[in-house]
Amino acid sequence: MNSTEIQSLPITAALLPSALLTLPLSRLALDAAAVGDFATNGVLTVGDALQLPLHSFAADGAFAGRMEALQQALARTLHDGLCRFGDVDCRDWPTLRAQLLGPLDDDERAWFAEFTGLTGPVARRPELARAAGVTLAEIDDRAERVRSRIAELAGPLLARLRRELEQELLAGDGVVTLDSAAVGSLLPAIAAAGQDRALGLRLFAFLFPRELHLHRGTLFRLAPRRFRQLLRRLPALVPPQRLPVPVDTLMQELVASGDEVPRGALLHVLRSEAHITIELDERHGEVAAADPRSPSARLVDLLTEARQPMTLTDLVFAYRDRFRTASRRRLENQLRASRAFVQTGPECWALRRWLERELAAVAPLVDKAARRLQTGAGRTHVSELLREEHCDERTTWLVLDRLGDDPRVRLLGRGEACAATHRRSRVLDELLRAFRRAAGDVITSMFVANQPEPRRRLVERLLRHNRLFVQPAPDRIDTLSNYPLNDERLRRLIALVQEQLRSRAGHATAAGLKALVDRSELGGAWLTPELLADVLRRHGPFEVLPGGVIASAELELTQRLRRTVRQALREAGTVLSVEEVLQARPELGAFAGCLGELLRGDPLLQTPDGRHFVLA
């Protein structure tokens, strides 16, 4: 249709834009039969349809029954066009949706929905390729066609979206999450409009693929290739033996290697992928340090993300994948020691909060098993006690877990239990009888060497950690009952030391604390510095460092000292002796007596001669 023909149209049609008048009817939301009928009669565009007389749509006309379909198609086109070209608030999700879908045909709208998850679950590129029977290159070509169409016909809309995105990225220093988005912005509006909270993030990632990358619910101002490069480089950038390290140093190294990234993106990746905490240091500002969370808290996170019980093997591999290193024995000890977990199979673990009802439901079985143990003889496997109940394996393990809290029962490991006829174990009773015969302290190494080989390790652990014993001097061991320290005096002693440590930066020497205790009725000639340190270690929230330094456990003084020394070695770039470390870090002077032994026990350091140290 030329300009002369357009001018000859009625005034209603003449006022419409030429882009609408020349729009083919095949682009409208008309079925193929209707488009065929119009085309057969030479009606190919919207302008042609506007010239048709009304009687052609009558019952005996050429286009009988087509009026309503044409009206609906034109109404939809005008609505989409107004949304696309009008200055409408983009924070209204239905309007924005219409603006985005308006320029697309039916196939392109279907592709757009698949790529962004607009109408259902999001499928990965390989899944889309297999479902459509095409290659990945064809899938990428389809996505690019959709983006090109939106950019061509909805340029003002993309410009407004880009401006809002820039504001979010600027506020987040290169990172945008749904929780960090500004109140009243587009992302919260899309999240509030439907069940899919991440739809807005995927929408931005699809529209601007060369500038953004979506990873685990976070938008990064990085192209996907650069983001993958950053993830690959991360383990070498912050290895455990290098921590703590200033974030400024990491940024400079990335710039020098041509891998510059926004600072906010780097901090987010360090926290979420490398699981490194960001601390504030007076000298260096933001510093990347080891994650302070306990292994137990990390295991809770892994199970929470899985939302189902996991085997110990799967937990070990997941822990290594997330936190780099994991010891199978250490993780198993954490699972058994923490009340946050419950064992549901030979190697299967779950969170206790998931099974509260099931644990309560097995109470009758627990009581029956405990009564049978009391009337039985010796150790018995719990599954044997429940054989008549025809319990499945999961129920048996839950009963075993509840029996651990029953005072009538003592668990012996490997699913076995016995009646708790004695307050103490047989081994512990035998040790106490031996000390009564000795009538005083004994030499620890000789006492352990005289024990039977199968239980030597157990005896050594009991003497080291059990609260019934105490170490009055190096390589000497005695029972606590031989000293005037009952429960009431122990509480007063711990309270006195805690108050003193609070006034002394959290740490003090055992000799200094003994002088303080001697001035009260709690001390005496019998209280040696070694005895005081050992009593506090076993009974209070204290940490005892080599050389008789006692510190509040919450300070984690051992780890702090080792991190400071590692940083000094890292900056020096060579081996250093303890004296040279003290020269580089004068603030460690108060710990000169214990620093050497602490460093020799640091697995991240090596010492070629016992005096000089270097990073492993």
C-alpha cells in the first residue's frame, strides 16, 4: 500500500500510523483459516481490512463470521502496541509482560517462555535441544532471534530496563539479588506478582546475556565466560594456606592478569563459592579469612539444601565440593556429637527437626527395649530387642537414637546396648581403683604403658580429657578428688578467672592467675600453675596455650596467632625464625614463650630445622 492509497482511506484509518496499516494480517492473532479467507479476496494487511464494507461481514457476505475474530485480533495488537510504544510504568508486571510479548509472533513467544520460565519450569539448553530435536546452536539462534525482535520493536522498553538494571548494579557494586533489590523496583514487583520469585532475574539475564550472568539466584555484571574464568581461578587465588589476605591485594592481582571484576562480585563469590568470610582489619581494610563456621553448621547447611537425608559418603563429597577438604572420620564425629542430626540408617543422616514426630512416635518401642535390656543379660543388639515388633530399618535406628537419652540404657556402639547398671564404665572404675591403690599421683607415660594393649588408647584419652582426673605437673596424673575442689569451689574458681581475663584482654599467664587465686580462700600451696591450668582446661570455657597462657575459649587465640604468623611469612616471602616473626609483628611479644610450639603444630607451616618456618 503506497502513501496515496493511505490518504484515500476514511478519516479513522488515515489517523492510524502507517506501521499499523501495512501490518500483514498473518501477524495478527488470527487462525490460518481466517487469514486464508482474507488473502483469497486480496485482503492482506490491516489497511485492506479497514477498507472492507460492513456488509461483507454479514451472514451472506464473503467474510461471514470473521468480524469478531478480526476485532479481537486488532484489539490485542493495539493493546500490545500501546504498551510497547507508550510511556507506561515498567513496575507493573502485567504491563511489562505485554510490552515484552507484543513484538513477538506465536513461535517466538513460546521460545521466550521456554528460555525465561515465563509459564513453567526453566529447562536447560541441552534439554530444550533434545525436546525440539535440534542442535544447541539452533537453540542459541532462536534465543538471539527473540532478543533481536524485542530490541528492534521495543527499544524504548529495553532502554528503561537497562537504566533500572544499572541502578541496581551500581548499588550492589556489580551484584544484584532479589533480597538486595530496591523497594518498589521491578524485581520485587515481578516476584510479588507470581509464584516464581527468580523470574525477574532470569528475565534480565536473558535480555542482556553479554553483560550479565545469573548464578544461584544472583546476577553478576560479568559475561558468562568471564564468570567461569573467575570460578576456575578462585582455588588458586585464595588457597587455605594463604588466608587471611587483603581484598585489595586480590583485586590488584586480578587487574594485573587481565581478569578484573567488580569488587562486589568478587566479595560475593568469595563468600558463596569459596565460603570465605570477609573481616575488617585496621591496617588492610577488608580481609578474606577462613570461614569461622563450625563443621557442624556447615553440615546443617548441606542437609538443608538437599532437603532429604544423605549418606555419609554423599556428605563427604558435598563437603569437599563446597569447602574443599573434608575428613570422613571428622565429619562422622561431628554428626554423632551434635544433637542437630539423627542417624536413619547404617550410613544415612538427617536433620533432627525433620523427624520430631517420628521420634515421638517410637517412644513406646524405646520404653519396651529399655525394659528388656534391664531384664536381659549383657550387651544386646537393638534389632534383636525389636524383632517381635517387625520394625523396619529406619524405625530401628530411630529407637537406637532415643535409647541414647534413656538413663536406663548405655549404648555400646555398632547398634548394641546394655543396661546402665553402673554410673561409670568398667574401664573407668578400674582406673579409679588403681589410683586409690597408688594413693597419689602417678607417672602418666608409665601408667599408660602398663595398660593392656587393646585399651591403651582409651585409657590415654580418659586421663587426658575426663574431668575425674587432673594433671598437677608434666607427665603426672592424679584424681581430682585428692584436691580441695568440689563443685561449688570449681564454680567460684571459674567465675574468678573469667572476671580476671575480662580485665586483661582475655588472656593471662597461669602463674599470674595463681597469684590472684592464692589471695582468695580458693588457693594454697597445693595449687601449682600447671594444676590450675589443667583444671581450667577440663572444667571451664578456657583455652590453654603452651607456656602456661590461659585464654577465653571464645577468643580462639591459637588460631588468631597462627593466622597472624602466616600473614607475616606471606609478606616476607621467605623462611623466618620466631625472633624474626616477633620483629615483624611486635604485637605478638606477649606470646613469645609459646609461639614456637604453636607454630610447630600448625599443619599449614613447615619447619626445616625446628627453628625457622615457611608456608607449606
